[in-house]
Amino acid sequence: MIVRMEVGIDPNSQLVTDVVAKAQQYGLRPDVRLEKGTHYPLTEIYLLDGERVRSCTVSDHIFRLPGVDTVERVTPSMVTLACNGVRDAHHIQLGQSIKIGYGLPCQPIIGPCTVYPDIKWTVRELAQMGIKAIRGGCWKPRSSAYSFRGFGRKALCWLLEAAGDNGMEIVWTEALESKHIDEIRRVKKEVGYTGEIGIWIGARSAGNQELHVELGKQHEFPVIIKNGIYERMVRQLFTRVEFVLAGPMHWREDGTLDEERSLPRGNNRIGICVRGTESLDPDSPFRFAPNHSLITTVHEKSWAPVGVDPSHSAGTMRNDLVLKNLAAALAYGPDFAIIEAGYPDDCHGRCDAEQNIPLGRVPEVLEMIAQHNRQSGLVMT
Ligand code: PEP
Ligand code: MN
């Protein structure tokens, strides 16, 4: 639970002491914090689980005392993610000139679903359009056992060589399992790529806890977590983000957490991406039900940057659904947009070819995002 005091109330005031005393009376562990905030400082009291009492078992109305502005129920993950709240949203530096976070311009991340041998040509074309952040899948999770699963390590070499040759600042790719993190590290060295690499956790890896934990133990690669196909609630996403934020954990032989050795040292260069969830409407032209409104919830509840993938839920350029999807998502103010583009026109057999934005229409996409940034008065700081 988070108790937020009214603006102007000092952490040392009697009103705060009263809340703290009440929390102790109920067996909870109060943690008083003065959050700097972007606009004004605010006193917040985090009511953490006590030795014998879990915060979720105590009613919140108990803390609606004089001087209290709001009492918010949050899951344990939401406590970590809410530290500093939206008032101090994290801005994450990626490469030399790219920063993502709430209040900054929406950043495009553009590239093909899957890396094929012609990636060199695609990346050169994207670079000529001024694109500095690209995406490309090397290990592909598929719905059918008989579909192409990506060229793996070989594809990563092509992708990083192309990125290096064309001055890309950051390349995003998907890790399907923990061992891919090391593989990415080794290929980066082998190719001599000096830019940044970001790793995304795809919708089908929502249950892969080990991958989350391993990405949390390293600080070299920033991470984007996409919502799982059946993951409709922001708090489910936050629970997974927590595994990356937590970092290495140590437990004593009796199974209790050794807090001294388990200070939060995880990877906090992390963003969340909404990509649509299972569609319950058999007549919908969308492959997945768009869930753009979660962008607002994440912004309100956490400091984490949140972006959109308008490609996978739309699933077709035939009716320009990808672009309509992007336009709808921009209304919610995503901090970044990951968009599949860059296959040649004749690419029918390729992975996710139906939703590919042909290279010729990429400038249109860039202009949509640029126009949104201009109209929203978003400038890079
Ligand atoms: C992808 O980005 O190509 C991908 C497989 O995405 P998702 O995990 O969202 O389906
Ligand atoms: Mn794809």
C-alpha cells in the first residue's frame, strides 16, 4: 500500500508520524520517503509487509487520516515500479542520442520481423531515412512447429554487421532463452559491433522466468518486455518486470531471503511494450485485440517507459490496419513504437509478411510519429 500525503506535508510532520504509528499498530513496516518529483516534492509512506502481517490483508480505509491525500493498493512489484512514480519517470539513454521515457518524444524502432540474408540492403535503406534504432528477429518463436524459426546466430552476425556499417545506434533483437544472452554477447564481440544492443522478451516468453532472471543479472543490454498473449492486466506485466529489476537473489538454508546479499541490483534499463492480447472476436480483422490503453495505466502507475508494437495485433497492411493501429496508439502517448518494416515487396513466404510495411511507406510512418511529437510538444532534453 502507498499512502500519499497532501502536497506540502513534511516527512517529519506529526501527520506522518500518526500514519506510521497506525501502520506499526497493524504490524506493517512503514517506509517514509520524500519523493523529489518533477513538479513538487511529496511525502509518501510505503506500507510494506511486516514480520507476521501481509500488507494486502490490512484494509486501506484505516490510513485515510488527516493530511492523507490518497491510499493506493499495489502489488509488491508495483511498489518497486512505483518508487518515484510518474512524477519521476525514468529516462533511459540508448546509444549516443536516443533517450526514451515519459515526456520525451516517441522513438521509432523499425525493422523486419525476421532477419534474412538481404538485411544489409534493408538496413542501408533504413539508415538513409535517418533511422538510428532498428529491430530484427534472429531466433523466432512460432505458432506452428513447421514454420521457419529464424537463422539464429548467423542472422545476428548479418544484422550486427549491417548495423555497424550503417551507423545504427541501437539494434533490438529477441532472446528466446537464457543462453541467447551469452550468444548475443559473443557475436557482438566477433563482429566488432560498437553500438548498443537491446533485448526484447516476446509475447510467447511470458512464462520463461529464467530468461527474465538472467536479463536482470546483467547490465550490458537494456530490455523490453512485451505483454504475453493472455496477459491483460498491467499488474501481471509488473510482476514480470520485477524479476528483471530484482537481480541476483540469495536465500538462507531455511528458505528465507538473505536481504543483505540480495539488495536490488537488477537491470533497471527496462521498458514495457503493449502488443495486443488474444482476440475473443472471431470476426475481427485484427490478429490480436489491441491493448493501447495500457500505456496510460503503465504511465500512471510506474516510472517505466512504455511503448507500442502496432504490427502484431493488426497483422495486415491490406487495409492499412498497422497504420490505423499506430495512429490509435499514438493518442495514448507511447514512449517508443516498434514497427515491422523492410521486407521487399515480394515476400509472401516470410515470417509475418502480412503485416510488413514496405520500405516505400516507412517515411509515412516516420512522419506520423514526428507529427505526433510536434503536436504534443515533445522535445528531447
Ligand atoms: C516479433 O516481434 O517479431 C514477435 C515475435 O513479437 P511478439 O512476441 O509480440 O509476437
Ligand atoms: Mn513478427
